[in-house]
Amino acid sequence: MNISHIEHIGIAVENLEESIKYYEGVLGLKCYSIEEVADQKVKTAFFLVGQTKIELLESTSPDGPIGKFVAKKGQGMHHIAFAVNDSTEALKLAEERGVTLIDKTSRKGAEGLNIGFLHPKSTQGVLTELCSKEK
């Protein structure tokens, strides 16, 4: 699969503005990007910690995946994302290795990345995202 690094850690939040205040005011990090991904019904904020990003995720709709997650489990760790050379090929390889996929092929995500998710029932309970830059 050729994972090169942890691309980001996704954290579901109820209120992006309040969460940004915590990460900047308490932890001393700097939000470098806020972006809405309309088709995923989410607004994101990114922070860089070393070479790894923290992605805060606020739902823009109660029926979106983050809205459902927060309603069921509350705020907190949502997923871990790994950088790969080709996310569609990595998804195919994961499926060949017996992993249940949420996405059969890559789709567009925040920061222009191609993304695909592996189902947590097949990944030791951790929602796993595979990310690659557009080729």
C-alpha cells in the first residue's frame, strides 16, 4: 500500500469557532485553512503540528456523517488519515486484503486531496482514511 506518513487526524467538533479558539489560545497552534466541503456536509479547519495535520470537522447538516457521529458519540477523535501514492489503488488493495470499504473509489476531499475510507469494522474500530494528491 506504500503509506508514507500520517496525513492528518480528524476530530469531530460541535462548534468550529470555539474549537479553533482552544487549539490557538490554549495549545498555541495556528489555523492555516478553513474550508467547506459541501458534498460531505462539513466545514473543516486545519492546524499543522510538525509534519502532521489536525483537521477539525464541524457538520453543516445534522444528516451529514459528522452530524450523525457527534449526535451518537459526541465530540472527539473521528478518523486517522494516511498518505498513499494512489488512494484508489490503495482502496482496491485493501479490499483484496479483506477490508470492508466505505468508498470503492476515491472522491474529492478537503485541500484538494483524493480520499477514500475503510470501514472501522475491518480496521480494529478506527475509521481510516487513505489520501493522495491529485495526479
